[in-house]
Amino acid sequence: MENSIVEYSYIIRWKDNYKKIILKLTPDRMNFAPENFENNFPEWVELNYQKCEICPLTEKDSHYCPAAQSIFKLVNEFKNVPSTENVKIEIDTPERKIINKVTAQDALSSLMGLCFGLSKCPILKNFAPMARFHLPLATTEETIFRTVSSYLIKQYFINKKGGTPDWELKGLKKFYSQVAKVNIHLAERIRAGSKEDASVNAVVILDTYAKNVDYLFENSIETLEKIYS
């Protein structure tokens, strides 16, 4: 499994429509395989269009925004779909199959979160370990658990190599403040590429989590503490 291309398949059905999005990942499952990318993108995907103020990239690094690149096909496929459209979603991963009925914005939010984590965005690529162990349609509680667990595993390896680990999660909260800034500009990019609001609202859902991470941590961590005690 580890030495072959890995596929994540999302099939989304609504009314008489049907879309299948397949993400092919490299053997280490940390990046998109080359065939996922297009050669020509519209203006809203270009790096300097609504560029994030914290983005360290220049046009010498990339002519396109890596995060926008990763969701271009998705936005294009669903540009005419309203956010509240009820859809049936079938998700196949190497580990499980999930079938559920959700709104279009929830389906796209789950898929976009995976795309962002596997992109080469200098900020969002920090989600790569979570993307490697992707949990589709995760609840807020599940996301908190996975986020904190992933971050603490990273601190374990930092400590193991003689670095200074962040057991108080200060760096995690700082990271999510950066994610919130990236989401603002991504939403503006998507508005330029969509006629309807499903894709925009998918980012808004991710952004709501990022902006309320302090509140969510405070309440969810207390719940987790009771479980562990």
C-alpha cells in the first residue's frame, strides 16, 4: 500500500446530477500525484490574486496559489450548486467506505479540508499529517481530538530530537490564527470562480472552526479531560 498511488474517492449525487472527485496521492500520501494538476488556471488561482498577507511565496516560487490550485477542479465542478442543496455522498478511502446524506457545503468542506492539507501551501500543508489519516465528515469534537493529538505527536518528535516541545499548545493556537487569515482570501478567490455559494460556504465552515478554535479548545478539552480521568 505504501509503495503505490493511493486514491480517495468522493462521489456526490443530487437531483439528476452526479460528480466524482478522485484524489490520487503519492506513496507517502503527503502530496497530490502530478496528474491532479492542470496546466492552465483562471485568474482567481494566480498567486497575486487576493494573495494572503502572510504568504511567503513569490512568483519565482509559483505562478499559482497552491491552495487555490488544489481546489480548482472542485470549485469548477460545483460552481452552480447552492450551499443548502441536499446531496448523497459516497466516500471511499483505503481504510473505509462512508455513505451519508448532507448539504453540499458540508460535503465540499470535508473534501476541501483534505485538498488543503495535501496542497503545497506553506501554511495549510501543516495539516498534511491529518490528511494522511483523513476522517471524512468529522464532527467538531472529532476534529478537536484529531487536531490536538496530531499536534502533540509532533511535539513528541521535536522533544525526541532534542528540541523544545510545546505541551501547552500555544503554537497550535497561533497556527489556527494564520489559517483564519488564509481562509478569508481563499473565500474571495472562490467567489470569483463560483456562481453559487456551496464552495464559498464550504470554506466559511472551515473558517468558523479556525476563528473559534480558542473557545472550542476550552470547552472540548474539558470534556476530554473528564473522559481521561
